[in-house]
Amino acid sequence: MNGAATQPRVGIVVLNWHDRRRTEACLAAIGALDYANLFVVLVDNEGDDFGGVQFAPRPQIDYVHSPVNLGFAGGCNLGLRRALDGGAEYVWFLNNDALPAPDSLRHLVAAAVRSDAAIAGAKILRHGSEPPRLDSLAVSVDLHGGRFRLVGHDEPDRGQHDELVAVDAVTGCALLLRADSARRLGGFDERFFLYLEDVDLCLRARAAGAVVVCVPPARVHHDRAAARSGRQSDDSLYYTCRNHFLLLAVHGRGGGPRRAWRNGVILARNLAYAVLDRAGAPRRIGGSVGAVLAGARDYARDQFGPRPTVR
């Protein structure tokens, strides 16, 4: 392991939202990283799971508490500001349900330095899958048609995606951001609140001329079961639909007729997902469709941030 003096300083932002068990497992995995020059910013988002906890001296943990739910975007921005104040040269956003391999951060930072990338993402593997299966490597975005997809999702990991490559976007599950790019981009756009804020950040970086790369030797295991169940909720369907519109309003290409056609396609795809892709969950089609339509309505009303309380 290289000494801390020769390594860029990395602040790791972990966002906890009422999930102490998984967050503790994530922190334990961070403690096993073979990277010396790091510190952790643990953000307790709305809850108080870690208030008053006496942390072990290594890794250094800087605890931040938000009394309100800032969403993924706002909670990560809170951690980002603290990490930059702590002298981070890179900030690694790591999902609390992610378990990084011991050498993952070392590979990420080395690749980011070598490629001069503003953002670098890891190879995300499905936790507990045997044989190993990919959760994702990157996100591919069609800025004309509006479709986005997870590259490599659910494929067996046979080394078919093991080259360092420039990509459209990487997911916020394990996203490394260079400090100067963070300051220039301003962090995540908090209008998104939850979902697609990571894709937006990457697209803004690329629009500014920066490089976004996927680093397959950096391996992170993700508890896809927990994440997948959350993506079946009506709140998830609402944010995904609303933010899908917002993402393409900001980054989409083409004139008025193209935008109108694309918005129709976006609505149709989100409705189809609500009805057809519930991953075996009981079909509450009325509520699911209503959530999608509410997302479309609030996009049209410029209603962003947290979902308005349903009365």
C-alpha cells in the first residue's frame, strides 16, 4: 500500500437514511480499503442513527446530521461540502448498501489521475450472486430519443467489460468526483432530489469538456435486492418519471417537434414500467400509474425537489 503522503486525499461520502445495519457494513468495508489517505463524511439524512456514536479512530469519520430529509442529491451535497472543507482532492460518493473491495479506491484514483477524468465509476457487482453478475458499469443515454440504460446490467461477469473506457455516465453507487470539478459543477442538482441526479452530473461534466470513465478493476458489491425493492415503490415511480423529463429537458437534443415526440415516449415508457415491471411485487396498478402521472404533472408545473405530500 502506498503511503498517505503520495496519495491524493479522498473524502468518502456515505449517506444514511434509516438504515444503520447496512451503513455499518459499508463503514466496515471502507475500513478494510488498502488506501491510506482518506476520511469519511457520514451524513445522517433526517434520522439520528449515529448521533452520539463513538467511532473508532480509523477510518477518520466526520459525522454530519441533517434534521430533514434532503434526498440523495441534497444529502450528498451536504457531505460534499464537508469533504471539500476537509481538504479532499477527490470525493467518493458511496451508497450505504455498497461494499467496496479492498483495492477498489486505489484503482479508481489511479485511473482518474492517469486519464485526467473528472468523474470515475466502479464496476458494480450484485452482492451475493454466484457466479458473479454485473449490476452495472455505466449508464448509456440517448439524448435524442430519451432512453437510458444500465450498461452490463444482469450480465454474468466474464471479463467482457474489463477495459477502462469513457462513458456517458456512471451511477452514484460508487462515483468518484475530482474536487475542482465538484466546485465548477456545483455538486448534484437538488431539483432531482432522488434518482438521475448522478446521470445529470455526468452529462454536465461532459458538456463542460470533462471526461467520465468506468474503471472495471475497481469492484464494488451492491445489495441490488434492497435497491430493487425500493424502486418498486410509488415514490420511486414518481421521481423516476418526473426526473426523466427533467434530465432530457436539460440535456436532450433536437427542436420542438423532437421534444414533443420524446416527451410522449418518456411518458409511455414510464407507464409501461409501472404496469409491467414490478419484479413480482403485488400489482397495485392504479397507484403505480397515478404515481407516474403525478410525476409528469409536477414536471409540467416545475415542481421539483421532494415529492409534495399526498393528501
